[in-house]
Amino acid sequence: MSEPRIPDASRRSERSRRAIFDAALGLVSEVGYAKTTVEGIASRAGVGKQTIYRWWPSKAAVLLDAYLDLAARAAEEAGAAPGQAGLPDSGDLAADLRVVLRATVDELNDPRYDAPTRALAAEGCTDPELGARFTAALLTPQLELFARRIEAAQAAGQADPDADARLATELLVGPLHHRWMHRTGPLTHAYADALVDLALRGLTPRP
Amino acid sequence: MSEPRIPDASRRSERSRRAIFDAALGLVSEVGYAKTTVEGIASRAGVGKQTIYRWWPSKAAVLLDAYLDLAARAAEEAGAAPGQAGLPDSGDLAADLRVVLRATVDELNDPRYDAPTRALAAEGCTDPELGARFTAALLTPQLELFARRIEAAQAAGQADPDADARLATELLVGPLHHRWMHRTGPLTHAYADALVDLALRGLTPRP
């Protein structure tokens, strides 16, 4: 079979889109959200400002799409099938959670993602509107994937049916995020494993 | 007994110190860390810039002290004795943790603390040096108080002796911080209680 024929205009569009995303993430990492401008992104990407405004209404919209694209590529590199609908389900909740939290650790330790993630987390922390957009587009869907995997484990008798799946999700994601955010300790695979273990068994001694 | 006699100079110093802290926290809440300057703080506090530099070497140092003072006053309002050395220990770990996490919820919901806490968390997220100073001065001592209370519970047979007390601390503090930071759900006393409950019993069904 021959390659699908992509018209030149589409190729150019895709190249521009990629250049705009790279410029947006590079700038926000280097100078922060506040000092990143549509003009600056256009100039670094080698496109006109109007090209950006034709596709996105605002700086926040460009950065949101750039970050979603980055997250999708990171997920693909980590072995997730494109468009994958859920967390792995091997039937072993602990094993699956370890795989997912180890991948999160790798992502947070990757310098390509660290700077833009920090810049956008910082901006979302003080700007409720931007924070809400990122949370709705990126974080809430991720939390939902965890909650669905935990619900599947509840249905399979592997997790306490009385536990709130969303709260259980926060028990796994919250400590990792706290350690990353405040740099209170090393983010390693061993940490991810220990976190899964403690969240599953809890702090109360078992008889 | 008569009131202790405080020399006028000390009173003036204390008034200036308080005015500088209020100005620093007000400014960082309104315009963010980056745009807060020692000049701006001095001008709003009604003192000379040299007064600030006599006591603090930098903007970061003023803000760190202002924030530590704010946290100390918040702890006092929440009923902690001044200079209290640890978390409450009534002999009931769950009850004590609920008291502490409910007080944390109240603090995070208080608009007086919300804005400066967000401004400084955001700055610490992207500025590793400032973040490390705040973590060392404020966060690490708090995490240590939790860890010591959990170790006491382990010694009393109320908590699994194999659990890492510092990791268990993150299991309690991390989800609360994550929900606050990303505004993914309401921060209520009921949430604090449910979090303590799930962290203690874990997600695995008990036989």
C-alpha cells in the first residue's frame, strides 16, 4: 500500500501546530506563564500572530492544547495505546497501580515535562479560572480513570466496597503530587510501590 | 502585679514589624510574589526601606517570617498552646487526626490565609530555592509532628509498626493539599474525617 497522500497545506499546518506547541511550552518553562505572550509564541514558532489567533482564542487555550498534546505523547511513550480508555486491568489492583504510579514518577522526573508542568501548576494555583480549565481538561479525566479501575476492583472483591473510589484515588495521587510539588523527598519507583502498598493496607494494624 | 514595662522603642519596633508583615502578605496576595518588592512593602507599611533591610536580608526572608508568623497565629487561634511541641495525643489516633485535619481544612478555607498561601506555594513550585526555604522552615516541621504522633500510635499498638511514619503522614496531608491546590472538590470537615478513616483502614477489604 502507498502512503496516504496528505495535501501540502495539511503538512504545513501540522508543522506550524507542532512549532507553536513547542514554542509555547518552551516559553512558559523559561519565563513563566505571566510573561509568556501570544506574540512571543508566534515569534519563536516562526509564524504570524494571526495564525495563532485563527486556531486559538487566547494564550491559555494554546497552552492548554500544548500541554494536553505533551501529556498524550508522554502517555504514548509510557506504553499506553493511543486513545486508551482506562488504566491497565490485569485483575491484580496492586500490580496495576504500581505500573501506573511508576509511570507517573517517570513523567514527573522528566525535565521535558517538569518545567511546563510546574509553570502551569503554579499559575493554576493562584488563577482559579485557569486552574479550573486545566483541572477539567486534564486532571479530572485522569482521576476518573483511577476511580473506574478502583470500582472494577471493588466489583471483583479486591477492594473494600464501602470505600469512596474518588477519595481512594486522592489517597494514591495526592501524596505523589505533594512530594513532587514541595520536593520533600525522592520520587522513585520504590516510593510509588510503598505508596500503593500503604494505601491498600492502611495504617491500622491487621489482626 | 503591675504590667511589665515595655520601653517605647520596643513598642515601636513591634508595631513596625507587624505593619511590615501585614504589608508583605497583602502585597503578595494581591500582585503575586514576583511583583512584590521590598520598596513596595516599605511604602505600604509606612517605614523606610532601610528599616526592612536592617532586619531582613531579602524579600524572601521577610515573606518567610511573615508567613511563619501568620501560621503561628493561625495555630494559636485553632487552639494550639503557643510553642506546642506536638499534635494532640488523647490515646485515640483517629480522633486526634480528625481534629488536626479539620483545623487544616479551616485554615485553608480562611481567605486571610488562602491568598498568601497560594502565592507562596506557586512561587515555591517554580523556584526551587525559595521552595526549599519554605519547605524547610514550615512544611518539614509540620510533617515531623505528624510522623511523631504516628510513631507514638505505633508504640501504643494503635498503628501498624511496619508502616513508614513519614509515608503515612503524606497519605494524610497529600490528598488534602491536592484537593486544595487543584480545587477538585469541597474541603470540609466531612472530607477530613473520611480521609482519616480511609488512610487508617486502607482500601483492601478486611476479612
